[in-house]
Amino acid sequence: MQSDVRKKIIDAFSNAFGSFVSGQEIADYVGCSRTAVWKHIEELRNEGYVLEAIRNKGYRIISAPGNVTSNEIQIGLQTTAFGQNIHYEESVDSTQKIANRLANEDAAEGTIVIAEEQTLGKGRLSRNWHSPKFTGIWMSLILRPNIPFHEAPQLTLLAAVAVAQAIEDVTELTPEIKWPNDLLIKGKKVTGILTELQAESDRIHSVIIGIGVNVNQKLSDFPKELQDIATSLFIESGVSISRAALIQQILRNMEKLYHTYLQHGFSPVKLLWESYAVSLGKELKATTVNETIIGKALGITDSGVLLLEDKTGKVHPIYSADITI
Ligand code: BTN
């Protein structure tokens, strides 16, 4: 099939890590003629790939186009499962919705749904998530962990750590985490994470981790009401960031941390989370569905629950709330 050939050609470049691969090597790897390879390479060029061709050496990939299709993400992706299956759409209502459907259809663990734009992006606490075209990362990842239902929130904290690390790896910026999973730069939100579960009784069928990262928006790309509270990596660093490179790094970090978590439990993740936490030791206001609690953030429990100590010394476990620092 045409798309299989394309995927294998991309694989061949990916395996070469930026070195030259000869037309014959690609043809042998893919199992097609050199003419077919040449035709596909021309098509890749038309799609915006920059490929260098040198006689007697072959081809080498210089850069992929700036969007986040499966090809862009898979070239150079250093994971074994996360992002190996990609469902890409230019425009969707919400990647969470598609990921939930794919999870029901038995999609493999590590499958991601990614879109250039979301028209009805979902945030926490039934809010909307602003997801304009070509500027951010709007992605949902399907996990199938064999853990008890009540431990699932730990995966949200794990995702926050993996994204924070990826931002540090790819930019000069250091984000902070506001409980449970908002990533802030200079106090403004750059990333939100939404975790949804599919479960029967105490058995988790799947966990869908939705990650929204504001990457290349200019201030004027945000609606007025968000301009004081949201930011992007571009606004903070002054540099335009490759979304595909950041996605690859997020997937790499997530996969690594997820394996650590499955082998050694939540403690190593908790330590990392605490190292990024902005809220610990500070006075916070937690607005839950029932009440508002003001208190000092003592830390998080092994289930990822925030502990707030009020003026009377009473410690309140906070499971879900809007936090103001
Ligand atoms: C939050 O409110 O902080 C969570 C925002 C989560 C947004 C992401 S973008 C990708 C995925 N699809 C959605 O509709 N929402 C999540």
C-alpha cells in the first residue's frame, strides 16, 4: 500500500538519524524500486520536507515541515510504544473525544490523537480550552495501566512532570507546576492536562491523558480574557519552537517515566513533581464544588492528593479544586 511505502521511507530516514541513506538502501528496506523511492521523495519535497541529495551518497533529511502530522512526529521519535500509532486530524472538536472512541475500539497503549486545531477543546472543571490552528500541541494519549482506579490521578502528575522536563529539554525555559497539573511560566499558564478514565468497577480499561501546550502563539492570538493568565513558549523565550520536536520529547519522557512508575511506583514521580511544584509551603486558596479552603500547602499524598492546613491546624485533603496562589 502507498502509505506503508511512505511510512517505511520515513522510517529509513529516521533510522539514519540525519545521515545519508542511498536510494538503493531505501529501496531494499522498503522492498520497492529506486524509481518508486525517487517518486516518494519528490512527494515529500512537495509537502515541505527539505531533503538533500548528493551523488554517490544518497539522501538525507534536513528538516520536516512545521506541522504535526504522523510523519513529522515519527521521524527521529525515540520511543517503543508512545506515539508509534498516531491518529492525526487537521481540525477536530476535541482530541479527547476521538481518543475515547479509539480506546473503546481497543487502540494500543501509547496511541496518540493529535490535531492542528480543536474547535471545542475541553479543559478541567468543564471549561473550554483555546486551541487555535498550527500554534500549539493538542494531543491525547491512550494508556492502559494495570493499576487500581484510585491511583489514576498519579498519572496526571506524571504527565505534568514529563511535559515540564520536555519544555526544559527543548527550550531555555523552566516551568513550574501548580497542583495538580498546570504548568506555569512566570505565573502564567503554558500547559494544561486533562485526564479521563474508562473503567468498569475497580478495573481501569483506559486512561486518556489530554495535553494542551501553548507553543507558538503571540499574545494577540489569545482572547482578551486569557491574555493576563496564559502564555506561550514563544512569548516567554522569543524563539519559535518546533512543535514536532517538543511532542517527540514529551512522548519520550512520558514513556520513560511511565515505565519507572510501573516498576517502582509513585515515589520517584512524586519526588520529581515536588521539585517543580510552585505551591508547596505556600498559602493557597482551593475552590472545590462545595467550599473554599484557605491554607498552607503541606504536600501531596502518595495518591497525588493535595494537603492543605488551615489556620486552626486542620488538614484538608483536596481531591479536585481550582487553586489560586
Ligand atoms: C486544563 O483545563 O488545564 C486542561 C486542558 C487540557 C487541554 C487538552 S488539549 C488536548 C486535549 N483535548 C482536549 O479537548 N483537551 C485536552
